Amino acid sequence: MKGSAAKIQMTSLDALFGGAVAQAAGDQIQEIPLTELHPFKDHPFHVVDDEKMREMSESVVQYGVLVPGIVRPRPEGGYEIVAGHRRKRASELAGKETMPVIVREMDNDEATIIMVDSNLQREKILPSEKAFAYRMKLDAMKHQGQRGDLTCVPVAHKLAGKKSRDILAEQAGESQDQIRRYIRLTYLIPPLLQRVDENKLALRPAVELSYLTREEQELLWEAVSRWEVTPSLGQAQQLKEHSKNKQLNGEIMEDLLSNGKVATVQVTLKGPRLHQFFPEDYTQQQIEDIILSLLKNWKSQQKGAVPNDHDG
């Protein structure tokens, strides 16, 4: 436990708790039962039981939650977490029944912006998390900009001649082009987006592929899986161009992606065909072991075979 405590002391509170939203005058901290705290609708950030979460839960055991969460009342009862999803999970793992929070009345746009800002301070953020977070915040900022409520900060920016995307880029410390690229990722089907998160598909090719229709992306995913390839930027741009011209189909995809490769062969033998050769009480593992043993013997015989006179 001493080693764990040392680790906790080396990790800053901001790193553990994801930073804090500024406390406004009049805000009061309340202890709310964890059962009454509900996740933010379409929350784009994953709450994972990883090493950081273990450190956070150990900190909560020893010191409690030092940075209160931000919540808002739900019409149906309980509270929606705006900032503090990871703190709630750490409290659960620490065996706590309540968590300190600040309860605020706020509309959907204000809540979305605070939710995104509080999570973007985290050390590691997946491309998919950043993509949906940027999109949600940009939509909220645009909606605020269309309102007549001049107490709204983004409106003041609008009056100063700035667009929501300009403001978002400044706040996020990214270029407008990079913001646009991340938001395009939200138009990818889940398997392709997961490839981006796993660093198996680069950002720029992924952006080009996001312009394909959903049906085309599903065809592409089948081809990518079959040929075990990752589209390059050039290939992705060609696919996008064919899609734009309404010419993209499975044949063109395979032609672009295969590059002379031989597709992986998959053979599936169904139960009824197999069981005619094996006793009824044989397990699947026993059947697989015997088949593999027979294939090894066959392969060994093929290597030692001498071509007959009829072989070309």
C-alpha cells in the first residue's frame, strides 16, 4: 500500500480528477448519493477501469473526492453529471455511497460546453472522444450564437466578428483545419473509427473515408478485413473521388486495396458435415485437434512427394 500511496502523491490532483470547473459565487457543495447521479446524455468520453482509475480510487479511499463534480437537476428526478463521471466511478470502486457535487441549473448548451471543457483537460484522449466532443461543443456554441440572450459568452464573441469554429479552435489550441478533421471522424462507421483509436488507420486517410456513404463504408470494411490492409491517403482519396462520381463499388475497392495480394482464405465446416466422421461424444476441441493432426501429416507427405510422369 505504501508503494501505491507514493504513486498517488506523485500524480497531481488535476491529473487524477481531470481539472476543475471554476466555482461560481454562491455555489454550494452537497453530498449526493451515487445512485442519484446519472451520466450525461451521449457522453463522448469513455470511463475505463485502467491504472489511472485505480490511482484515483485509492486517492478517494484515503482522502475522499477533493474536487467536487458539477451536476444539474433532471426533470425525471436525480441529477445529470456534467463534470465528474470518472470521479463517480472512482467513488464506486472506493466503496463510497455519496460524492461531493455542485448543483447548478443550466440549459443543454451550457451543460454541453462545460462537460466537454472539463474532459478535454485529461492527459490522454482518444481521437473518437475528441471528435464527438468537438462536434457537440461546436453545435452548442452555434446554437447559443443564434439566441438573443446577450449574457451568453459565445454571443459576445459573435458580435466581435468571430465564428464558433474560430473560438473553438482558440480554446482547444488546435487549428480550424484540425478541428474540422476531427469532427469528420464522427461520420465514420464504428469499426473504421475504432481503427483510428487503435492507431491502425491514420487521421488524414480516415477523414477522406468519412465522405463515403454508410453503405460504401460497410463495403470498405469488408474489403479491409478480407485483404488485411489499411488504406493509404492516396487510396482513400481515390475512393472518395469514385464515391463523389457515384462510381464506387466492391470491385473498385478490391482493385484499389488488393495491390496484387492474395485474399485470406477462410474455410468453415458446419457441425453436421463434421460429426459424420467423429463419435457423438467428441468435443469441438477434440475434433479440431484431430483435424490439425491430419493436416500436418498431409502437409508432411506433400513435401516428400515425388512428381509422377504425368506431372507437368
